[in-house]
Amino acid sequence: MHKLLLQMVLIGLLTQAAGAQTPDSLILRLRTINAAVTGPSPASGKHLLLSNRALNLFLSEAAGYYLSGPDDLTLYKNSVLANAAEGTVAIYHNMKQPAGIDSSIRRFLSFGARANAADAFNASFAGRPYHNQFGFLLKHSWIGKPRVTATPDHIRTMDAFRANILHSLEAKIRRNAAAEEAALDAIDPAKDIPGQDPVAAKRVARQQFYTDLQQEIEFEYAREQAETLARTFTYTVMAFNWTSVSVYIPLITENFQTALTAGTDPTTRHAYPLHLNLTHTRLWEGSRFGRLFATLAGDVQWNNSRDGYALTKSGDGYVGDYDQFLTPDVKAQLIYFPANSHIGVSFLVKQAIGEVHATDAIFGLPIVLINKKAEPAVNFEFQLRFYDLGHTIGPGTGFSGHTAIGLTLGVPFSKIAY
């Protein structure tokens, strides 16, 4: 990896010394990236089969098959997530910027917001106070080093595929450069750029052309590698893992009224449901068995007696001894997509600990809609939710039932932060 970085820096210095980029300098960059991953013993820090940026795109496509909640991974710059069962809508923005070199994504920061849109609608319709469930989301994700299992035949085949992609792009660079020079030669200084130095004007246009062409070609080189590997299954297993820490920070408090006993004066309470999450996920992408996600997560929430169903519902308020406390819980989830399938199956179990100790579970059928580039574009998950399997919650608390039907929607959009 350090050798590749040094080579890229040297290429940049030589380009600067020459005064401008040229077709040869762009081709040299591609050949340097390709040489670092070619053959049975790739350069230190590199991965077999794909360049680093191509591996980022492959991970984006593989992980993109499941996008159901704010703690799921997406490498797109923006995403929208909706949960019909909880009534929430969340928006995330990924702050990762492309490094400009062939490097793996190792960490990135995301921020966004989440609101309970269903509660706002119901409150407006029923003429009751809003619960004010709106807050700020912040998430930091770390991506571990991928592990690639491939046979010698796989390696040789991908070397051939990658060489074909490389030389096709070299030809494209030269064609585009020749067309650009012809366009610049056709400029009439007196009519097209009056009052300007034609040499300086053409130099500026040429520099911008090569900057744009470099970004276009290097993205195309990474994308074609990832698409070729995904389409031909020239591997045995691709294993990825990532960890994220996220926090939900309410921007305003949830307000409601409680009374110690029926008939006593109510007190307005101000709940602040701060939420902290730690999630670790492993993904195995097999050419034969498909995709398997395994997730282990832990949450801590600043909870209260109302949200923990420890109070009795009475009209628009609650009766009972109100308290605030921390509620930790642990979650485990498995998600499986058979090979070449856009429909999978998922199962999640969550155990709360402490004053609230309910056990919940979710059985889901995730469905992925792909775009014309065969990339995941829209994620649906139809869910059957089971609440409080141990029946620890008493009657009359506002608890809506032990089973519910749910639907989640995840839409990544904009460009990939590769």
C-alpha cells in the first residue's frame, strides 16, 4: 500500500513538473493501480482480484442489499429510511470525500435527522399535543480489512479481465484526448474568446478537461472491475466486516402529563430519550451460497416509566409512579439472500435489561429493487413484529399489542463515497 501511495505521489509530482496532465500520465496512473493487484502476490496492503476502489464499490453493492434502519451500512452520500411500524423517517448524509487515490474506505462520519412523522400526523388529526419526537443523528463507521478467498484460476481470470478493462480505457483516454485537442484547435480567438490570450485560455480548458477525464476514467476502471467480478462470480468468498457507533440526540423534549393517583393534579413531564448504539456486522458474499449478514448490537436509552409501559393510560395522560432510568438492550440479527436472489429473509431478537426487560423479535422479508446498472436502488422489508414475548407488560398501560405488521423503506441516492 505504501509503495502504491509513493508511486502515485511521484506521478503527481512529475505531472506538476510537466505543467499539465497528458494521456500518458493518466494511463500511467491506471497501470500503477493495476500493477499493484496483478498476479498471485499483490503488493503489500492490496487485495487479490480487485483494486481498492473497486473493492469499495463491490462492498457498496453487497451491503446495499440490506438497508432497513439507520444503523445499517451504506456507502452512498445520502440515504432516506422510513419505518412504518415506528412511524419514523430518517435522513443521513455521509461526509466521506474520495481520497483521490486508490485507497480503501476505512472510516467515515455520517449525520442526519430523525422524526416521528406518524405521530405528527396523528396529533394534528386528533387535536392532541405533539410528542415532539425529533432529533439529530450522528454515526461513525469503521470498515475492517476485507478477506478474499479465491483459487489460482480465479486470480488468473480476473487478471485477464482487468487487463482488458485497462487497455479499453487506455484507448478511450487517447480518443477523448485527440477529440479535445481537435476542439481546442477549432477555437477562433477573434470570435470565440475575444480579448483573451488564446494560449492561456486553451491551457485552462485543457487542464479542466484532464481533471474531469481522470475522475471519469478512474471511477469507470473501479466500477467495471466490481461489476465484472459480481457478474462472473470469479471468487469463492468475499468477507467484509464493519462497526459503527451512533447516537440519537433529541433536539426537543417529549412532553406528556402524569399523575401519581387517579384524581390528583397531573404533572407535565419532559422526557429526553437520548439513544446510543454500538453495532458490529459481518457479511459473507459467496459465489455459490449468496449473501449472509450477521449482526450483534447493543443499545442504551435514557428511558422513562411511560415509554417502558409502567404507567396506566388514563385519557391523554398517565397514572402511576413516574421515574427515569437507563435501559440497555442487546440485539442479534441474521439476514440471508440466496445467490442471484433479490428476496431474502431476516430474523432479529432483542432483549432489554433492567426495569424494562421485554424480549422482542422481528421476522422480515427484505426485497431489493435494482436499477438499470444492476445496483440496489430501493430496499423494502416486510416485517412481522413480536413484542414482549415474555408478557412482562401489564394491561392498561397503552401497550398496543404483542404482534404487529411492519414495513421499512431504505433509499440510497446521490454518488458513492468510494
